[in-house]
Amino acid sequence: MNRRHFLHTAAGLAALSMQAVSANDKVTLGFIGVRGRGKSLAARFAALPDVDIAYMCDVDERVLPRAAAGVEKISGQKPKLVGDLRRLLDDKSVDAVVVATPDHWHAPATILACAAGKDVYVEKPCSHNVREGVLMVEAARRYKRVVQVGTQARSRPSTQEAIEYIHSGKIGKVLMAKAWNVQLRRDLGHKTDSSVPAGVDYDTWMGPTPELPFNENRFHDNWRWHWNYGTGDIGNDGIHQIDQACWALDVEYPDRASGFGRKLSFSDDQQTPDTMIITYEHKDKVLMFEMRIWNPYRMEAGDNCIAVYGTDGMVQIGRWRGEKTHWKVFDKDGNVVRQEPMGSDLHCRNFVDCVRSRQAPNAEIATGFRSTLYAHLGNIVARTGRTIKFDGKTNTIAGDAEANALLHRQYRKHWATPRG
């Protein structure tokens, strides 16, 4: 896939001939993964008057009743409960699916859904690795599907206003942005392998990943800190700030990524770094990402923020302790000259509207993958300890076989293995 085709998003999607949901019909959704984020998203979608949630799917049958009860309380309708996502994909009445599984299932579930004729809302990071992200974009194009990635700031009016302000030239020529994810996570400690809990289809939970014994420190919530299933906190939370920084800088792919990532504080079962400093270089712009997940204090009073530096001023977007401000402008002297509050999260609304209109959603899969790519490259820098040179035209890393191999993964034989 060349760059021009890969970035062929909004214009092409708008022109595609696809089956649209009638304006008089509700959009019927199926949920894949309903424990944490999936349960939260189900509540948001259930509150939309033009949505019906027909299915809730999870490999852990213990979490299904509570999630379904939450939907029924909001919408008055109880969804069907299934353990195999293929059940809901086979139902032609389902218009779209919401994928809120662990990271290693994001690409397989999305690709299968697209092939089944379903539109997709997939949580961030959109893919477990670079190759899977490319396959997701290809699947969306091949099957003419609307695919939205869960980087919800793209649909928040206050963030859109801040980015428009940056692009207007009011802070001069923008040359650099910094994104930071600084918050306190927990030390997992150490746990031995154990038997699979009753009610859990662990074989399906593993999906196409290499088989490992069951371990609580690799399961619910904890999977995100292991390379087999997750992408660390750069892909979990940092992706939100990286996405906004890329948007502000108006950049596509970095030419080089350098820095480091390692465990400085936690001495537990986590494999992914608890500390990262990654620099992404473009021809005339720089993006820096900083992460610490072992301290209780914030950086410049914000835990998840970006700063965008121009020749005449700076804009910060984020969350600050004790403030309702979402973005603020600093002049040449460092004085705050404008502050704006946070707007509503309209990401679910945007997706449903695009299922109807067949327009490109705000976080269309090519855009979502571009930002996710930065997280993947940061992890590769952390794992190899080397600077890498990335070719955005071929999605390869030049002159480094070890780093290039980390752009994809090994699979076991499984019906959901991504192909292409």
C-alpha cells in the first residue's frame, strides 16, 4: 500500500456507493468486549435515541449480565448475550460493531467485521502492531466500511477549536509539540500461572497470539502491560496526546524516532516501560513524548496534556488539577492570554451519524492508524534501544532487521489470524 492510497480517506469514502441505514431506522449495534471500556461505551451509545444495542459479546461470561443490565436500564431493551463474536457478525440486522477488547483483538475483530459488512468503532490503539494497522485500512477500503478509532478528542468541539487556533497562525510558525502522560499506575507484583477461571473462554481470549498459560497478571486490565497483548501506556493513554500533537503539527509519519523506554520504578511482572522519552523527527518539525506512570504528581499541573510551540506563542491542551480549562494560550512573554473550557465528547454521535451518511468519521481508520503508528515506533525504540529510521511509503524500518521485525508479530493457527 503506497502513501497516496493509504491516505485516501475522506474524499474517497464520501464517494463510495455503500448501503446506508434508513433515516427512519435505528442503527443496530453489537458490542465485542464489554468489561471496562466496552461497558462505558455501551452506556454512551445506549443513550443515543437512534441506536439499538442488539448484542453484547465477551469471552468472560461473568461480565455479561452486569453490562447488559446497564444497557437495559438506559434503553429499556435487553441485548442478546454471546461469547463468540462470529454469532453477531452473522446477523445481517447488525449494522455496526463496537470493538473494546484487549489490543491484540482490535485488528482481528475489525477486519472480520468489515468482511461481514459491518461498520466499526474500534478502541485505541487501533492495532497491536504496524502491519495490523495497514491491514485494517485495507479492509475498510476493500469492504467500503466506515471505521472510527476511539481517539475521542477528534470529536470534542473545544479540542477542534484549539487545533483551529493553532493552524490559524496566531502563535506564529509551529515547529514543535510535546505530549506527556504523567500519572500514577500500580505495581502489579508477581503472580504464578494458574488455572483458567470458570466462565472464561481463554483459548478465544488469546485469539491468534502465541499460546501462554493463564496468569492473572496477564488477564483483565493487566494484559496491557505485556507485549503479547498490549502496547504499554504509550498505546493505552499516551495515544490520545500523541494524536492531538500530530493533529496540531499537521504531520504524517516521522522520518526518525529516538530516545529510550524502560522500567525505572516497578519491579513486577510488567514487560512494558514505566518511563519513556521519545523524540519523533520530521523534515521541519519535532514531536516529543514523555511518560512516567510511577509518580503521583503532575507535570505543569497536568497529567495528560500537549504543548504546541510556535514562534510567537504556545498553546496547551489537557487537564489541569483544580481547573475547568481545556486549552490555554501563552504569549511571547509566557503570560496566559486565553483560556477555554472543555466541551462535550461527541465521538459516539459522530460515528452513528457517519454510519448513516457514509461520510468519513472524525477519527477515520487511516488517521487513527497514523497516530497509533507513533506509539508502535516508540515501543520499538524502547525494545531495541536504538534510533530507527522509518519509511512511510513502505511502512518499513531501514537497515535494522530486528526493529523491522517488530512491525509485525508471530501468530498461532487460529480462525481470526489477520491475513493480507
